[in-house]
Amino acid sequence: EGMAAYQKGDFATALREWQPLAESGNTDAQFNLAQMYRNGLGVPADIQQALLWYRAAAAQGERYAQNEMGVLYHLGLGVTADFAEAYRWYALAAGQNLAGAAYGLGLLYDQGSGVARDPVKASNWYWKAAQQNHALAQFALGLLRYAEIGDPTRFAEVEKWYLLAAKQGVTEAQVAV
């Protein structure tokens, strides 16, 4: 009932349905409440409340919540930026085959944030996410391939990743093609 209400934009009913479930440990309800607080849907936007519910769900292994914890620590939203914590949460979610988390790990290795910069590891993580049709990972993989090209015959691979990302609306990829 909570999801049906949420999808209709009836956030008050969704909150009423999910709150007791979240408090009793239901990870889906915890994640959904976190999303409501993060985005200010039916409740005032409150990153600390979002963090509380993401952390509760993530601690129980909910992969989307784990990824969001990685994002929050990566960007320093509601917490002090901590790349080691971002890595930890991304790795847990990526271990459950979540494309966004694999992309997050790729970013950390690509930027050298909290880990030694490693284009090979970045490429591997981007590739895992790109194989799941993650548009930003496809574009990032194209960028990495472009940077490592010394052989013009390999431009076809770069173009492939750019085109896949462009078809999903990544503006930078659309310009690059």
C-alpha cells in the first residue's frame, strides 16, 4: 500500500505505511523513508534523517542503501567526506552486482580518491557498470579508452561507449560522438 500511495504522489499515506515497518527493521521501508527525507517528498528535506534510514537499511545488507551511503560519503552530503567509507559502502553494494556502486568504485580509482589512482582498476569497475547499461560508466569508460589510445584503429571502441552513453542522454557523450 505504501508503494502504491508513493507512486500516486500520496506521500502522507506512504509515510504512514512505511514508518512502522521501517521502525520494525524492514529494509525496503527504511530505504523508501530515506529517499523521502533526502528528496523532501511529503516531509521536509532532511539529510540527517535520510542518513539514519539509509544506514539502518545498509547495515542489514540492502544494496541500494549501501550505494547511497557510498554516495553520501563520497560527496560529503550530511557527513564529512570520507573516501575510505565511500569505498567500503560502494564495495558492499558492488558485491551485490549494483551498477551504480561499481561506477562509484570506478570514480574513486579514476580520481585517486581514498585509493591510489589506478586507471586499470577504474576501467574494470566502469566496465562492470557499463555492462549493466549504466550510462555514466559507459561514457567514463569511453573517456578512459580515449586517454589510453595510441593506436587510431581502437577509436571504434571509444565510439561504441560514447554512443551507448549518448543514447541514454549523457550530454557530454552526445557532443563527443
